[in-house]
Amino acid sequence: MVRSQDDPTTQVRFSDRYFPDEYGTGFAVDVHAEGLQARLDSVLTWVWGPEYLADFLDKLAADFRGWEGERAWSTHHLALRAVFRSGGHVGLTWTLRPWTTREDSWEASVTTWLEGGEQLTAFAADIRQFLDRGTPAGTR
């Protein structure tokens, strides 16, 4: 789980991990913020995709001194945008989209703010452990 340091009620939770095949990891994602609660039960990531979520987060953590502009990662139903702001904080905007091909589909986003050093490094390690096949299924 990742909680925003600016507002601890804003959080993203990963749970119910499963493996559809030898290359993929599926999981549920819940986002919570004041007045908002949304969940997707089947988000899939693949080791052979453009970039693995854990690798994307590791790169953000490695650039703890900051960067210009926005960095982005996505899979079909989950998108993540990252920005760096003064004071060493990283904003992670998580967007859930259950349908990518329907115009009448809903979309929900929350932004969590983390310290760009130790907090982001610890979160990246937690996500890597959650997605890894070598660890028991659990909740992050």
C-alpha cells in the first residue's frame, strides 16, 4: 500500500495477486481518497511488456535528485504518472480504467506524494516483492 504523505487518507492498495501464465502477474488495485473509492480486480502486467512496473519505480527512486517533466508507465487498465517537485517529493498519479475501448467507461485517479529518497525506494522494493513469483501472494 502507498499512502500520500500530504493526506494519509489518499492511498493505493495492491492485493489478490495471481499468475495467469509464466510471463504475467495479475492483481487487484484499490484507490481511496476523500469521497472516492474505486477498485479493479484484474490488472495484468507482463515481464516482456514495454517496461515492468517494478523497474519503472526503481528508476524513479534512483533519480531521487529529481527530473524535469512527467514520466509515465501504463498497462491496459492502470496508468501511472510521476512528477518531481521541489523539496524532493514525487507525485504518483494512479489512474484506473476498467474499459479502454468504451466511451462510456469510468476512470478514477488519485495522487500520492512520497519523499523521493527512502520512501520511494522502500515502496519500489515492496512492489517488486509483491509482483515477484518467488514470494507468497499477499497484499501491498
